[in-house]
Amino acid sequence: MRDCYCTVNLDQEEVFRTKIIEKSLCPFYGEDFYCEIPRSFRHLSFYIFDRDVFRRDSSIGKVAVKKEDLQKYHGKDTWFQLQPVSADSEVQGKVHLELRLSEVITDSGVINHKLATRVLECQGLPIVNGQCDPYAAVSLLGPSRSDLTRLDMLSSVTKHNFVHHVTRPLSYTKRQFDVEEEDVDKLALRVDLWNASNLKFGDEFLGGVRVPLRVLGQAGVHDAWYFLQPRENGGKSVKVEELGSLRLNIVYTEDHVFPSEHYTPLRDLLLHSANVGPVSASTAHILGEVCREKQEAAIPLVRLFLHYGKIVPFISAIAHAEVNRTQDPNTIFRGNSLTSKCIDETMKLAGMHYLQVTLKPIIDEICTEHKPCEIDPVKLKESENLETNRENLRHYVDRIFNVITTSGVRCPTVMCDIFFSLRESAATRFQVDQDVRYTAVSSFIFLRFFAPAILSPNLFHLRPHHPDPATSRTLTLISKTIQTLGSLAKSKSVHKLNSNTTSQGRNRFGMKNFKKRWFRLTNHEFTYHKTKGEAKPLCSIPIENILAVERLEEESFKMKNMFQVIQPERALYIQANNCVEARDWIDILTKVSQCNRKRLSTYHPSAYLNGHWLCCKLSADTAPGCTPCTGGLPANIQLDVDGDRETERIYSLFSTYMTKLIKMQEACGSKSVYDGPEQEEYSSFVIDDPQETYKTLKLIVSAVQTLEQQHTKYKRDKFKKTKIGSQEHPIGDKSFQCYIRQQSESSTYSI
């Protein structure tokens, strides 16, 4: 049996790690990880590790999905065969090469050819054991020649020349070199990148490139970027089927967002939805009708309406329409309608901090204490007492119910406004039933907000991992009891973010010292401690003292994933564990300090070292910043959303379901003309007013088609300007033939 955990990596950079499942060959993790991807990458990789008794980790296998293949697996549960992990196959980054072939005529008349190779620059190389000291090994390969290798250390500023001489036959007398007639096209250049290691195990392979010399063409010159590739025939032979497999559900979205004015027609249609009568003829409601799942329509709609401050009138309008269609008060808002999905999504966005401050302390206590709460006699363990368990359960339920019912004053305003609207609509529709005004609200606040958060605290960021089976059973029993009680509880917060990062302070002589520290953030102060859980901080920075939070250029300390917290007296330089964590810290620190009155408008993107700022070379350490602050977004949900991106997402949905839009147009015509029972094929659509719905559909189709044309033109222009071999589009396995074809064309395009 094994103690296994799984990591999620962008190429080779770990951005997430699951909990360890002990003593299992079939571990189930059930963990969700979501992130905005902060940089370009080639592979989304998943590694399975085994932790042995000495707490050393050994890799079992990996799954690496190419970026261009992610869409194939989007939203599907997929079993992937684990592949062996070999140092020779773990590569990332790219290299810039320049090749030049020239003639050399000796005194005896022999024509030699000199091949000069320059390794100009590398980007994106991995950090190995905390450092990277790369060098290049360049070899010339051919059918009848041995490798010629020369080693050189690389640096960020030096360009390196590697020279190979190619001897031609004595009978060769042509002064003009012709690639086509010679054997140069049978030769290839190999460039391998290595990391110079101080360890006894030898240097680590970073990646390589094999360049056929036929790329030199008639001019004898070649200049291009290449993706580094795994070593040929590298690694041990392992039977793949012996490694096992990994089940993943990957959801990958990539939005290509135009400037804001492109979305004006569609955005105006969407934001006008609350004012359309009936609301079923509005653009937003139609999106919910044509999407396969209401959820995929609700997410961008809610974010868009929140961004523009129009979520309450929109939800009020669709909720009022749904209440009027409901016949039985006992079934009010119980289905997966657009209304219920939109309210769910609004509560997730607007109520996450409220949920944390209300439930997290008691949930943490339950997960730490492990008190038995099983009340099913069949599932009771021999060592447990039914009455004791029942008392434990009652104690937890009483406390959770109490914190919920006393939390009304902390309920976000937007949620209160929506619940007020639900109550009024339900009371007006079912005037005889006095309880419906309460159940209409409690069905959301209890059944769809608090109860799911208690059941799966990891999905609502109340706990970092899925709870163990015994605790999970306790939470299930509490959640069910809370649902049953279901009383009305109206529902800002302390946001806490912990992380183990590296920080730097400056002593009085200006020297730098980096140490591992544990950081904690509340809405009052930013502190760091020597170890996790230590009560007294080594340093405490009041939030009002934070003047700006910005990235720090890598060149400052030759370290990645760095950022700076700027205070009145000095800046604190911090290195996060990975690029995702760095982005999270910058975002949340910027948000909590956004309203500080003395926030800076400019900053220094590099450090102050050796008596001057590295960025602008000014010598005074108090010199004003040389670069405008990025500023970030206020801690305000309306502004913490990109409205254009959400409109682009809605356009994509409409484009995907265009056939359904056309079908809905036909349904409107059918109802208008025949004014009788609608045809069965159209019965899935809610159409209260065929004429108004048809008008809206016509506007939607027009707006979507216009955006489609703009996307098509953009892609066509981008394809024309794409130069294979450029820094943005390095040559890889599949793009080499594209490069050869581009070179052979008479007209070339430059980026």
C-alpha cells in the first residue's frame, strides 16, 4: 500500500497539492482547484507522488496534457494512463538560435564550410533545487561523422559562438555554395541545455533541440526560437500499464476579449432585460432557454449584472415571472430554473465572506475535535454510545443554527434586497398561505447556501481539503438537520489568507537577508511569523500603512514569483511559492488596502541595490517611483469582474447554441400564425409573447453574427502575421513543416 498525493503543475511549476491519502492503491481525492492562469504554458501536468516512512517523496507517474488538447477533455470525467517520470523528459522553456554557413577556401584550393552557431538567449527554464546555472552542449550530427561537442556557460548577456568545419570533397570546385546539391541537408545540429549542478549525481538535462541544416536554405542563414524537447531515447523503459491511471475533470476556458466598444450592442440588450415585458422575451432569459445547462448561462449573467449594479432588478423580474407560473406553493423555487441558478451564483459571489465569518470557526472546531455524532444504530461502532452521539450532534446543530440566525446584520445588502423581492412576490401570489413568504427565502438561505457549505466546506473555501469519512458523516447529519429546520434567517467579513513564503528585510547597512516566514492577513493587519501557528508575530504591518502592492522584477534578486509590499519607510520584498500564489497575494493585498488615503500612484518595479534603484538608476532611496502603479481593483464585487469578458462568454454561448436560437424563432412564428397548441418540437421553450420574443431573437442573432465576423477577421489577420520561429511562436514538433513552408513562400509577414 502507498501514501499518495497529487500535484497540479503548469509545465513543471507546482501550483496545487492535494492531501495525502494513506495506505491505498486506489486513492480518491475529490478536490477542486481553480485558478486564473497567470502565464503562458505548454502542458498542464499532474504528478502522483508516494511518501515513504522517511517522508521522502518519490514520483509514481504523471499525466501531461498539451495546452492545445485541453479543449478535448473540457468538462468531462476522463481516465488518463500514467506515464513514467524521467529527468530526460521533464523539459520546459525555449531557446533562440542563430545559424550561419559560410565558405572558407584554403591555400590548397580546398573549399571548407564553416557553420557558426550562436545560442542567443533562453527563456522559461525550470528552477532545479532552487537555482538554474545553464550551459549549452552543441553537436553536429551526420551519417558518417562523429559528434563534435563544445561546452559553454550561458548568461543573460553573453552570446555564444560554436564553430564546426565541414570539409568538402577535393573535386568540388564551385565557388557558389549550393545547398541543394550537397550533403548538408543530411546533417543536423543538436543543442542540449544542462544545469550545472553541485550535487554528486551530475548535471541535470534541461531540454534539447535538433535542427536539420536544410533550414539554412539558399542564404545559408537561419535565426529562430525553438521549444526545448525531451532527450531522444531518454529514460528507463517502464511498462506503462503497471503505473496505474488518474481520473480528472478539467474545465479549461480561454477568452479572446475585444475592446469594450465591440460588445456595446449585445451588452445593451442584456442589461435591458429587466425592463422587457414579459421578461421571458428578454435577451438574458432567452440565453437560459437555449443553453443546455442553466448553470452555464447563470454564471456569466450574474457576474455581468453584478458588475453593472443591475442584479437585483434582473433577478426580481425573472423570480416574479417564475412565481406566477408556480401552481403549488410547496414547490416554489425547488427546480433548477434560471432564477434559482442565478440566485445560487449571486450568493456564492456576494456571500462568500459572509459564509466564512459565520460558519468557519465552528466548522474548524468540528473537523478538529472528531466527536462521534452517528445516530443510526446500524452504523454505530461498538465503542460508541447512541445517547452521547445524539448529544454531540444536538450541541453542534444548536451552535450552527444559532450563528446562522444571529448573523442577519452581516448579510450582504444585495442578498437582503433579493430576498425581500422573493418574499413580496411569493406573498402576493399565494395570499392564503402565510408561510410561503418565509419558505421562499429559506429554500435559498438554508437549502442552497448554508446547508451545502456545511456538507462540503472545501468547496466553499471553509476548509482546505475534503474532510475525512467520519467528519464528513458528521457534517452530513448536521446539514440534513439544518435543512429540516429551515427557518428564516436573514443572512462583511474578516478575510484570512495564510501562506508559507519567503520574505526579505533590509538591515541598516542595506544588505538583504531572505528567510522563510509564515504570513497571515486579516482586514486589520498583515503579519508574518517564524512558524505556522506561532501567536506572536515577528512583524505587523497595519493595513492602512500599505501604500501599494506590486510585482518585483526578477532581475532584482534573480528570483521568480516576487512581489513588494510598499510602506512609508521601506518596501518588504516577498517571494511566493509559485506564480498562482503570487498573483493571489497581490490581488488580496491590493483589495484590502485599496481605500487607503495615501496610496501611491507610482512605484519602482526593481529593488534598491548598491546605492541606486535598478530600474531608473536614481541614487536617492526616497526618489519617487518611475512606473505608474497597476492599482488593482477595489474590494468591491461590482468592479472585481471584467464586464467585457463576461459579455464575450455570453456571445460564445449564443454562438454555440445558434441552431436553438433559430429553432426558437421558428417556434415564435408557429405560435403567432396558428395561435393554437404549440408543436411538440418547440415545447421546450418558454414563450409568453411570440412577437416580442421574435424581435429580441432577431437583435441577438444580428449582434452575434457581427461579433463572429469580427472574430473571423481577427483570426485571419493574426494568422497572416504569425511568424513561426518568432519569440511568440517558437518552432516545435508540429510547427517545423509550417516554418519550412513559410520560408519557401515568396512573400513573408513580420510580427
